Amino acid sequence: MIDFDDVCYAYDGEPVLRHASFHIKKGETVVLRGPNGAGKSTLLRMLNGLIYPELGTYQFCGTEITAAKMREHRYAKWFHQQMGFVWQNPDAQLFCGSVAEELAFGPEQMGLSTAEVKSRVEDALELLGLAHLRGRAPYTLSGGEKKKTAIASILTMNPSIWTFDEPLSALDEKSQAWLCDFLQALKDAGKTLIIATHDVSLASTLADKTLTIHADHSVELSA
Amino acid sequence: MIDFDDVCYAYDGEPVLRHASFHIKKGETVVLRGPNGAGKSTLLRMLNGLIYPELGTYQFCGTEITAAKMREHRYAKWFHQQMGFVWQNPDAQLFCGSVAEELAFGPEQMGLSTAEVKSRVEDALELLGLAHLRGRAPYTLSGGEKKKTAIASILTMNPSIWTFDEPLSALDEKSQAWLCDFLQALKDAGKTLIIATHDVSLASTLADKTLTIHADHSVELSA
Amino acid sequence: MIKLPPWVTQEENYQPNRDRDYFISRSLLRVMTVLLAIRQQAEHSALRHISACSALCFLFFWLLFCVTAHTSAFLLCELALTLVLLCLLPGRLVWPAVQASLAAACFSLLLILPAALIGSGPLVLLLPLKTFLSVAALSILRAILPWNELTSALRRFHVPQTVIFLLDTTLRYIILLGEIARDMLIALKLRSIGKNQHKQRAAGGVLGTMFLRSKEMSETMYEAMICRGFTGEYLPGREQSFRPGDSLLLLLILLYLYLFLRLEAIL
Amino acid sequence: MHIPENYLSPSTCAVFGAAMAPVWWLAVQKVKQEVPKEKMPMLGIGAAFSFLGMMFNLPLPGGTTGHAVGAVLLAIMFGPWSACLAVSIALFVQALFFGDGGLLAFGANCFNMAFVMPFAGFAIYRALKKAMPAHELIAAGAGAYVGINLAALCAAIEFGLQPLLFTDAAGHALYCPYPLAISIPAMMVGHLTLFGLAEVIFTTAILGYLKKAAPSLLADTAQQAGAGLKTIYGLVALLILGTPLGLLASGTAWGEWDPEELAEQDFLGSALGYTPAGMEDGFSFDALFPDYAIAGLPESFGYILSAIIGTALLILTFKIFASFIHTPTNYDASIAKH
Ligand SMILES: Nc1ncnc2c1ncn2[C@@H]1O[C@H](COP(=O)(O)OP(=O)(O)OP(=O)(O)O)[C@@H](O)[C@H]1O
Ligand SMILES: Nc1ncnc2c1ncn2[C@@H]1O[C@H](COP(=O)(O)OP(=O)(O)OP(=O)(O)O)[C@@H](O)[C@H]1O
Ligand SMILES: [Mg+2]
Ligand SMILES: [Mg+2]
């Protein structure tokens, strides 16, 4: 499903990814590890089609993702629907006036019927225990609630691949346990998960494979 | 040294701290725990004299900390020199043009001589392994480097009490281990540490006492 | 164990329609991210040779001459030095500086076009050149002088504390705003997966959140300053000693003063 | 050797412009590929050398003047394609800002000085260098001599063809009035003697100096491009200060008269007596500083100022050009930091 072939990337001539070649199959759970500044967030941004390889190719379902391809409106929209991105800092991700609007943003754009949008939003609010917050502005929520809202806003789009950047950071123990369960449920539902994290226990319980970015920016996939 | 007597605090009528009464002695290491949104960050902000109790009193070394007291420039300067605050998000904490200036800001405000400032900055750069970054603008650093710069900028003021908000978040394993060592070293040097964290292992290795804020915003100090 | 709703377990079968959503992503926020240019500051290398104070003094006289000159001859002398300085800038900073100056010159050319057509004297025709020179001078200064050096130099000129603090805070605020706008733009782009019926609402949400976040971050930043002993009063700032390049600046300004007096026929 | 506005018919200009277009395109591609980004500003300095060289006018008895071009020097330093681009840009700056050479005739001027000259000169240089590797400077001198003379010959032929092709009903030439029989000897006398010699001296002197002062510049390696920069800037400054020497030559170069001057020339036996019609009402363009003079300034100071502005413009052009070239990142160098 995701094919990296000898991908290199640099910021201003400073290499961040070197000769990354790996393959992620549908339904796999991959944990992305590596020291600070190795390039984990960069790799996630590339997976989401926000930056493009300087050398090598990134293929998604057989289509090469390039700047030109992403300028094709319809493809880009389909691609972003397929791939969900949960940021490390939920603050940057939430921009609507209320939690309910935030959750409805994705499905409304997909052109689903009003009833269907409503039922998705309700299901997601229910599932994440956010029902009592539906009218609140996301900005006023606590850290854990913001994270959950961010996750719910991706959930309503129902992407087949989820990418997470440090999902556990700044969450309390209870929320961390809940999130681990949630990730497990997504995995069981056949979603592909790619999770960048420094947390060892999460990596060991969930991962089918581990993608390691070393301090020298070389990339290695191991089972 | 730090005395809370029946302190209450609310944001817009929404209670965040309720009847907090506790006492922290010089040289103690206190770990602050509690679920998301319990009020840990709020308590740290109050300890640092950025907000004031709505009810009850907060006494620091026998002086009550009030808005009026903090408007006395001399006292405020002395107080802030005594108490160092490392934010969860180092971005918000770094405001100078270069790492070296960032480190010099505190001691310069304290009015130390140029030579003294310089030697403190050099020592801190050395200790935290930031020497090669001295000329870089803080916003161009990686997450781990930013955190270290934030810590170093407090270190040069040499406060006797350190308050940390989630010091381990977003750090990789190596940096986490280093930070634990650093905290231990501060503890051994007789500093008072107050650390808000969700990390269980840090709490268990370092803490003399645990201050827990419950979900109902009640505060409890236990050994 | 978490039980997902049934639609989550199914594969989404989605075919996007066309939609024009340039409004938010292209226009609105792109403007904001331009703010980030301000944080793209030069290395300190040029400052090793000249001090910020003398650079500011130089700029003051330079602009004064430029604005008051009314012969093209003197302006051409200034143009020569401007071009030479542009040549000495590091490669990647050259084009932005040239671009900004040319754009400003073209703009002022447009403004004076009616006046030039009516034929209101040669003085008006110097305006685009003057604009080019002043904007180029400012761009060069910006490229070699980080803003924190600039504000600390202002302190030495006894500019009121409040003004400097406001300037500092504004610059910091602008940088924050640019960063937040960039994040928001990306978040919006990632979730714009189809036709957006409520563009206005989305735009309002983005701008509102951006404002709140940047306000919060700037407040936190101010608190961080307070926690490090800042009481609204900067200390006099480090002494900036006379550096070798300063004498060169002095010579240059004397030269241009001479040229100004001669060419403008004052002496 | 700069052909002014309206000496060539617009159709001739169009032909040369069309001929140069693919050359320029190819030159840009070649330069992008072959010249490392760090060396690009040096190319600008090279163009500046050529620009300055062309400001040093030399007088010849009989009232005409001429100058060195430096195209062969650039070809030796950077390769003929880079030289082509650099001289073209120098000529463009001259035409646009200083009114030296016509804007319409730009293509023709480039053909002579930026195409024929560097390529021919470089070919000679390379052949001779192969034959006698020990005498590089002699090879360079010979290349420069042949190069400038070929360029002058081309210019002379372009002039000389005009009266054959374009006349009005009265038999008066529409554009340049002198046929080949006059233009070729008139051009070549100067270039085979003094101007050719000037070119040889200009080329060998600078080349010899650079070989001694900044040998890294002449080597193909890119890393040390910055090493000899100080000496180079010094040399440029020296040349700039020397440009007023070019004012000592008071005449006008052959073939570069103003239309009014032209009527008084007597190369056809007696004064021409008329101004060719195509010239009188041809295309006219007001350069910023015609003839390197700046209103209100003493002539020599204006000359220096023009030299500074022109030089800086050329260096800037190439610097900006370089900043648009993407340097591939080296992903295989070992990372020392970690
Ligand atoms: N916009 C940018 N411009 C320049 N350099 C950048 C940019 N973003 C990241 N970098 C640099 O690229 C490198 C990799 O950054 P990245 O954020 O991908 O690391 P990471 O593995 O996510 O680290 P962390 O664990 O701290 O999140 C770092 O050295 C960083 O400084
Ligand atoms: N500036 C503010 N205005 C209004 N409410 C606020 C403000 N800051 C915090 N709150 C609210 O106060 C409560 C406590 O916030 P605080 O940040 O202290 O929690 P915390 O214990 O640090 O949580 P976390 O573990 O997520 O950091 C939260 O419910 C939050 O929504
Ligand atoms: Mg990251
Ligand atoms: Mg907190």
C-alpha cells in the first residue's frame, strides 16, 4: 500500500531522511521510533503528502505522490480522506467553533447526507466520551479533551490509514490507557496505523513492525 | 518555605483548586500528579507568582505573595530569582535572539557583572552540551535542544526552587535518562524541586513527597 | 474493550467532487505565512565588523540624504553603493532584497504615472529611484541585523523603554502568528477533503482560533520573561564597543555628505 | 565594435536575434549543468571584467577608437558557454543602461562578441595548448588575437552588407552606407594592430596574474572558488578606478557615430552628405546614462560611477541566477555531528 523507494529528503541541504526504502502493507501497525530530531515528524509529513521526496519515490496504492499529483484537486482530496493525521499538538489541529462542528467538518465535505453526518458525529462523540462537550469551543478544552476531539475529528472521516505523532504525550494515565485500547480497536478493525512515539511499552504491545530512524537519518524496517 | 493555607482558585467561576493546604520544606522533591485538567499547571503558575489565590494565602519564606507584593519590583526580582519555572512547551519560554542571549537574560536582569554573566553562561552551555548551538536562534532548534536551552536559561539564574511542568514530554529515551540524572543532581545539590508529571517511574524514583490534585480539584500531600 | 461503530469497520468508498476552496487556503492564510519571512534572519557574521548603533546612524543619514536630494546625480552615487552592498550579501538573501526594492519602485512608478504624464517636473520622476534606494537600504539592514540587535541598539539611543518593549513584543507576536497560521493552513488542507459549504464559517474559525492561540502564547511568553526577573524594564544593554568596520561607515558617510553638498549645489 | 541602433536593418537584427536565441538557451542549460553554484558569482565578476575592458577605449590615429572585449579570457577561465552568457549579459547591461550598442542590434553584437569570439578564440587556445603545453599564455594570446579579429570581421561584414541590401529609390543607403570594400579594411586596420594587441595584453596579463594570485580559480574544482576572491575584488576595484583612462580617447569608434556625425564622414571619397533615412526615423531608445556620462557630474567621476554600477549589476545578476539553482544534497557523506 505504501512504498518508499530510496527516498531522501533535506531541509536546506541538511539531510533528514537518507535512502529510506520500505513497504507497509494494508492493515499493518508500524511504530516509528528514533531519537529527537531524527526525522520522524518529517516522515509523517511526507506520508501525508505535505512534502515530497527530493530523491527516490513514494508510492501510495501504486500512484506516485508528487507535487504535480497533489495539485490534482480530486486526487488530493481522495488521498487526504484515505490518510488521517493526528498531530502531536492538538491545538494546531482544531479550528472550528465547537466540538460538534469540528467533528462534522470532514463528513460534510465528503457530501454525506445530513442524517448520516449527524449519526457519525453522534457515534464519535459517544465513543470518545465527548458528548457533554459538544457545544464547547475546542479552544477552551483541557489537553486530554483536545486530543480526543482531534482524534474524533479524524474518526468521522473514517480514513483507512491513521498516522499519529506522539499520541501519548501530555495525556494522563487514564487517557493513555484509553488511547492504547482505541488504537488496538482501530487495528482490529483492519486500519493501517503508523505511530511515531518515544513510548517503549506502546511500541511493544501494538507494533507488527518497527520503523527506526537512526541518528544518522538512515531508516530501517524490522519485524 | 512554601506554605499554602486553604487556597482556592477559579477561572471564570469554574473552580480549579479547592481548599489546598500544604507545606513544602527546603530541599524536598515533590512530584505533582493528577489527571488532565485537574489544575497542575495552574498550581505551578500560582507558585511562581503569576496568579494569586482567590481565597486563602500563599506564603513564601514567611511573606504572603499577593498582587500588591509582586508589584514591588525589588521583591518580585528577588522572588523570581529564587523560583525557576520550566514550561511544558519550551517554545513559549524562549524569547531571545540566540541561545547565548537566552542564557544571559536571567543573570543580566539580576544585575550581575558582565564577567560573571559570561562565566555562568559558559558553564551552563558546557554542562548541557549546547556549546555548539550558542549562536543559533532558539526557534530553529529541535524539540530536545529547545528543552535543554530552556533548562539552561533557568540554571544560569541558579534558583533555589525549581518548578517543572511535564519535563519528560516529547523527549527521546536518551534525553529522558539524561534529564532524570540532571534532576537527581539538582536534588543532591539541595535544591527544592516541584515536578508536575504523568510519568510513573519518574515519580517513584525521585519523589520525597507526592502532591496529588484529584479530578474534583481537591489537593492532597502524601509522603 | 472499545467497540467501534459499524461504519468505522468498513472501508470508505469515497469519490470527491470538484470544489474551489482557494479562498481560505490560498489567499487568506498564505498572507499570514508571509509573516514568517521576518524570522528568517541573517547570521551574525556581518555584525562582527560593524556595530548595530553605527549601522543605524548610517541608515539615518543615508535615508535623510536620499529623501532630500533633488538631483539624479547624487541618487546615482547612492545607487552605486547600494548595488555594491547587495553584491556583498550572501547569495540567498540577495534576491528577496532586490525583489522587495524593485516591487516598491514599480509601485511608486505606478503612483507617479499620472503626474509624470501631465508633466509635473523632473523631481517627481526621481521618486521611484528614491523608493528603490530606501527600500533596498532597509532590506540590506534587515538582512545583516537581527531584530534583537536592532532593539538593543535602540536602547542605546535612549528610546523609551515602552516603545522598545512594544517593538520587541510585536515582532515576537508576528513570528508566533506566522507559525500558527502555517500550522492551521496545513491542518485545514489535510481535512479539506471535499466541498465546503460553510467557507465563511471555516475562515472565521481559523482566524478566531489563531488569534486566541497567539494571544495565549504571547501571554505565556510574557510570563516567562517575568519569571526570569523582567519587570518591564530592560537593563541598559551590553556595551557595544567601536568595531573596525565602524570607521569605514564613518568615512562613507563623510564621502556622501561631501557628494551631497557638491552635487546638490549647496556649497 | 558595438553596432549602434539603426546601423543594421530591423530584418538583419531579427535574423541575428533568432540565431542567438537557441545559443542562449543552450548556454543557460550548459552553465546550469557545468558551473557549480559557488562559482556562479565568479562568472559575474568575469562578466564585469569584460564590461570594464570594453570601457577602456584606445585611440587610433585618424580619430577612431576601439577596445578589448575579454571574451576569450572568460572562455579560458569558465568555458566558452559560460563566456557566451557572461559577455551577452555584459552587452545587455551596456545597451540598456549606457547606450553602448543598440538594443535592436543586441543580437548581432552578441553574435560577434559573445558567440564567434569566445568559441573561435577558445578553439585556437585549446589546439595550441595541446601542441605546446608549456606555453599556455602564448596560446591564450593567440586565441584572443584571432577571436577579436574574427569578431571585428563579422561586424564589418554585417555593416558592409547593409548598402547592398537596403537602398531607397535615390540609391541612398537606408542604414549603414559603407559597402564591404570600405567597412572591412576600416574595421580590420584597427583590430589587426592596436585593438588586437590590447586584447592580447588584457587576456594574458589577467590570466598570468590570476595564475599566480589565485590559481584555485582556474582549477575546475569548486571548493576553493571563494579562496582568491579578495584578490579578484581588488583587481576589479583597480580596473574601475582606471576606467577614466578610457576617456583619453576622444574620437568615436568606427561605425559607432551618431547619425549627425555620420553625414560628415568621408570614407566614400567625400563627405556622405546625407543621413540615411532608416537611421533618421528609426527606433530610438534613451539609455539611463548614455555614453557612461551622468548629468551634473565631472566626466571621469561619471565614468567611475558607471563602472561601479555596471560591475555590481553584473555580479548581482549572476548571484541571483545562482540562488535559483538547486544544489543537490549529498546524502552519502558521513555525518560528523552525531
Ligand atoms: N521546517 C524546518 N526547517 C528546517 N529544519 C527543520 C524543519 N523542521 C524540522 N527540521 C529539522 O529536521 C530534523 C528532523 O526534524 P523532525 O521534527 O522530523 O524530528 P523528529 O524525529 O520528529 O524529532 P522529535 O522526536 O523531537 O519530534 C531536525 O533536525 C529539525 O531541526
Ligand atoms: N486561561 C484559562 N482560562 C480558563 N480556563 C483555564 C485556563 N487555563 C486552564 N483552564 C482550565 O483549568 C483547568 C486546569 O487546567 P490546568 O492546565 O491547570 O490542568 P493540568 O492539570 O495542568 O492538566 P494537564 O495534565 O492536561 O496539563 C482545566 O479545566 C482548564 O480547562
Ligand atoms: Mg517530531
Ligand atoms: Mg498542565
